[in-house]
Amino acid sequence: MKHQSYFTRALKARDPRFARIFGKMGYATTDLVAAEPEADPLDEVRQLYTKVVGKKPYHGWDAETLHTKIAEHRAR
């Protein structure tokens, strides 16, 4: 059986007193927003490699190696 504490029982209740109290505690707000992931420069270089070469890059290559591979492919 799932643990039933006072808090979880109160949240399930339809009593407006609980809604008012929990609203004051901050549980009524829905302002939680996930942070936008920052763009990784390595991902941009990988996309450029895929566009230039036409294949996916090896996952172990760093940005410097990818730039070298792109330059070699463009020299051909």
C-alpha cells in the first residue's frame, strides 16, 4: 500500500481550507519552467561535418579533429 501521510491526504481532499493554506505555501503556483538547454558548440561542428561530408561523425572526435576532417574533405 502506498504511504499516506497527512500532507498527501490533505492534497487529495477537496476542502477549500487546504487549497488556501497550500496556496500560501506556494504549492498552487505553476511557474516552474524547465531551463532552455544551451547550444553545445560541438553539436554545431558535428552538424557541419554531416552537411559537408555526408556521414555522421565519430562520437569520440573533439571539435579540433572535426575541423581538420572538414578541411581535408573540402581540399579534395
